[in-house]
Amino acid sequence: MSRQVIEPQEGISQATFVGGHVFLSGQVGFDEKGELVGEGDAGAQSEQIFRNIERLLGKAGASLNDVTLLTTFLTDAEHFSAYSRVKRRYFPIDPPAGTTVIVAGLLDPRLLLEVEVHAVVEVDI
């Protein structure tokens, strides 16, 4: 089974595609220029995260409709409501399964949350 790497960067791939499965590395609130969106604002960071997810899924031939699992890491439980509001806009019906974990911090202390994604797409063999 071949593996397609999407947007490799300094020892990490933003996404990999193998056997109909798309795995996205944890997405954070940085835009395509590498600038943080919404410092101190969980809603704005969530919005940027879902834009990043949509873009990367598209590069793998997938869409939000193919997402089966979201794993979300929050630095504070108070960020959940802002994240949840944004997530509901991107998944208004039949949302994917999800796990949310409160963590002590993320790699960059300005980041309020990070979201990993697993999607499954049909592949022609």
C-alpha cells in the first residue's frame, strides 16, 4: 500500500494518505503564511484550524464529509464552547466522532487548541 505525504515540513507531514485513510497532524491556528490567527481568542483559532483542515483534506482528495474522528486538545476547558460553536458550523449535521482532552500546554504557549483529524475516503482499486 502506497503512502502519499501532503505538505512535508521539517520532519513532519501535515497529512498522510494511505489506503483510503487521511491522517492530519494536529492543526493549530497558524495561517498559510505561518502567522498566528486570533492570539488569545479560541473562536478565531478554531476557525483557522477548520480552514486548515479543509485545505489539507482537499489536497488529499477528501472533504469535511469524509471526517470520521476529531481529537481536540484544549489548554483550558473554558475554550470548549468557542471551539464547539465553530465545529458545529463546519459539521452542522452528522458530526464525526470526537475526543476532547485538556492539556497543560501546547508547543507554542500562544496556542489555545490543536485538532487532529482522521478521514476515510473511497478509493478505486
